[in-house]
Amino acid sequence: MIEQLRADGSLRHLLTLETLDRRQIERLLERAQSFVRPLGERPPRSRLLEGATVANLFTEPSTRTRVSFELAAMRLGATVVQLEVQLSSRAKGESMLDTIYTLQSLHVDALVIRDAEPGVPALAAAHVAPHVSVLSGGEAHVSHPTQGLLDALTVYQHKQRFAGLAIAIVGDIRHSRVARSAWHAFSKLGVSDLRLAAPATLMPEREEFAGCSRHTELASALAGADVIMMLRIQRERISEAHLPVGEQYFGAWGLTRERLALSRPDAIVMHPQPMNRGIEGSQVRCTKLPGAAYAAHLGAARRSTNCSASYASCESTRACSRKMVPRLEPIRVCPVLSPARPVLPPAPPCAPRRRCAPGRG
Ligand code: CP
């Protein structure tokens, strides 16, 4: 397992939440929360990453994660490079490592990687120069750390706690990096009632997801749940033989009005998106239900926090080791994780940074 922290304990890489402890995750959430602004307001900006260059290498499709990382890096003042992998020399057979060495030689300071192969972000992290950080934007079925942070922050925004919550994760858990990162985040943050609900073919192996209860029908998983996480069927990772049939799947595992009524009246429903409408659920069915908040990416809360998880991780893994925090507005959206502590210490005066010639930032 790659060491994600520097010798001074600060975060250098962000590949997984698995090896972070509770306080480290809380700090990232507090940092992410400090970047949240209501939709319609200008997003926060800072010069924290001024002079740094961030490259996005996404070899799998993405809308939310890629745009979030791009916007986060730009709003922190970095130069952002989007490598269109299909148009890059990777298409001519260049290896991922050669691509990474090339970017590094061009003064890229941080690499955001999404890849369908397990181990690619760790491979990159093991080979980059000491000043370069690697952030996972989604690794195969293994890990999606900023999604895990986003999901934890969304739950906290709605529930103001983790202890005592019952969280049901429903659907294609076996192939889901979202579920694995959510499990890491929620179990470390003190959620003790984590429920997995899936048909046998989509349930993970027994050795995985320690501490979670397993449900082979939806009703017991939803009973009294505070949070329901619906997952997308990962078609791209399932053989044709095991692919569930849409109507049949919705019949057994789709979130209907009647099933949602089994959860608590103030339950929230989350979906990482993209959604297979009519298979995992349909927004109309959920939003019409009185008392239940539908908090998918489509909802304002998640949309405004999505970028914040990326902000937090970009900021925390920036190449510069000097401790700096952006000057930000006080939190206005929801209570902080630890009300007794300030979310961010006062911003220290910025020391002079390496200057870039105008137009070459
Ligand atoms: N939730 C998520 O990772 O969405 P994208 O695949 O669009 O990035």
C-alpha cells in the first residue's frame, strides 16, 4: 500500500480513504465544507495553487469528477491540463508511466487519474518525483475517495451526525468503487449500522465490507434507514451473462414509493450518478414522497459540495509543503463537523511565492 502522507503528516497523495484515520477524514470534510457556497453565489477562489499545474488523466468517462477537479484546480489558481487520452500518444502504445514521466518533465505538479485498471493510481504514485502528488478520480471497482468524502459530507449536511445513523447501500456493490469508499468513510466516521442490499451476483465477497450487515431483499435493508445510497449497475464491469434485466431488477431492487416508506420519514436518498433511470429508481418517484429528501447529485446540496471535495483534496495534496489556508467566507450552509473547533485556522500572511511571468501562469 502506497504511503499517502508526507513525513510531516500532511496529505501528499489521495488514492484511498482506507488508510486515513477518522481525524484526517474529518479535516478533509471540514476543509471541503469551508468551500461550500449556495448555488447562485460566486464560488470561492484563492491563489493557493498559483504557479502549480494539475493534469487530469481520465481513461474512463466522467462528467462530475472530471469537471469538479478541473474547476477546483482552476478556482485555486492552478493551470489545468486535460489530457484527451484517446488523442494522446497512449493511443500509439505509449505506457501510462511514460505518459506520466512526460507530464512530470513539463512541470506538472499533480495528476488526477481515473482508470479502469486497479492499481494505476498507486503505480503512478510509486514512480512520480517527490514533489508530485497523485489523486484518484476513480480506480476500477476499488476506490473513489473524493466521492466518499462527498457522500460523507452530504450525509453530515443533512443529519449533522454520523453516530447512530442507519445507512443502506443498495445495488451493484460488488463492482462499485463508490460503495467501497463510502464504507471506508462511514465506518471510520462512526456509523455502526451499515447495510448492504444486493442480489447475490452483485454482492461483494464475504471478506470485504467488514462490519456491514448483508440483506438479500430490500425491505429489511430499508427498514428505519436514515440514508439510502442507490448505486448504478456498473454495466462496463459485468459480463453479459450476469447483467441484470432492467425491469426485473427494478421490480426487486428499484426504489419505489412503497419501499421508500419503510425508511425513516426524514430519510435522504443519494445516488452518485450517472443513474440508470427506471432501473435503480426514478427521481419522480422519490421527490413526490412527502418527508423524504432526495439528495442525489441533481440536488443543490450535492452539486455545490461535489466541487468542494475536489477543492479539499487538491488543496491538501498540493505539491507545496508549506501550510497555507485560503481566506474564505464563514460557513453559511450547515454546522461544522466539530462545533467546538474552528473549521479553518486564521489564514497566515502569504509568503512571497514563485512568480510567473504575465500570461504564463
Ligand atoms: N459520481 C461520479 O463519479 O460521476 P462521474 O462518473 O460523472 O465522474
